[in-house]
Amino acid sequence: MKSPTWETAVPAALLVLGLALLLSTCDAAEAHDAPSGWTYPLSCCSDYDCRAVAEAEVLERPKGYVIAATGEVIPMTSRKVRQSPDGIFHWCSVAGRDDGATLCLFVPPRSF
């Protein structure tokens, strides 16, 4: 049996390294829990995108919900709007940034 050569050993090592990195980031791709214990859906969150926000940070206007930090308007009929399981607002933005676009907005039930 021949010993591996440089030409075969390097690509094999890179493949193993790539697989190890991929497997190590799989946990980071899972959703995380809200402070009250429910789990943000994976479609909204990559382990850091979502957080609870004060009611004053989301303004309810005729055209939809306005994210105070960005001025972004999310129509009430948008797929981004979801019912909040714990009765408070939760905002999921790209990379969890305060100036990021909205991925999901969890809205508490509205009283009439």
C-alpha cells in the first residue's frame, strides 16, 4: 500500500476540516428560547436574531406595526407577524441587529 502523497493528503485534510466546521456550526443554526421559555421558530431565528422588546418599541398604526428603531412598517397581514405565546412583543431581525430588517414579529393578542 502506498503512503499518501501531498496531493492526496491536503484535499483529504481540507475535507475533514470542512466537515468538522459544518458540524460544529449546526448547533448555532438551531432556534433559541425566549426569556419566558418558549422556543423561537428556526425560520425566524438563528440562535441570536430574536429578542423580547418593550411595547413602546413596536407601534401599532393603520398601515401595520412600525418598528420604532428602524421605521420599518410590517403590515398586519404579513407572514412575518405571528402571535406571541407569552403576551409580549418579540422582534427577530437580521443578525439580531437593532437596525436590521425584520424576520418575524411576535405580537401579543390585541384587546378590543
